[in-house]
Amino acid sequence: MQTRAYQKGELAALYYPWCSQRQSLRRFREDLELASELNMRLRQTGWRPSRRVFTPLQVRLIFETLGEPLE
């Protein structure tokens, strides 16, 4: 999968395509909160939970930790 900038909702939908947009965002946010190492690494890149876009670096960190979503 291409490592590029993704909007939060877009990335959440890739991980949870069978859920509604709201539910996929909630589940994705929970994944980020539960992965404390990932959360810490994302924050070191300047990410905050209120941000709506993940940079390519942040997306790569997410893919490394959670695995790449199925397309």
C-alpha cells in the first residue's frame, strides 16, 4: 500500500470497511489509544488526536504497528 498523507476518516475506512464512517473512526481511534508505543511515536512527529490528516511518516508508523489495511 502506498505511504502517503491520509485523512483520518479515509484511513479508518480502510481498516474498518464494513463499519459506518462514525463507527470506523471510533474503532480506529481506540486502536491508536491502545497502542501506547504507537501513540507516543505519533506524538513525537507532532500528531495530536484532534488532527484530521496523517502525514506519510505517521501513516508509515501506523502501518508498521497495526499492519497495512486490506484494500
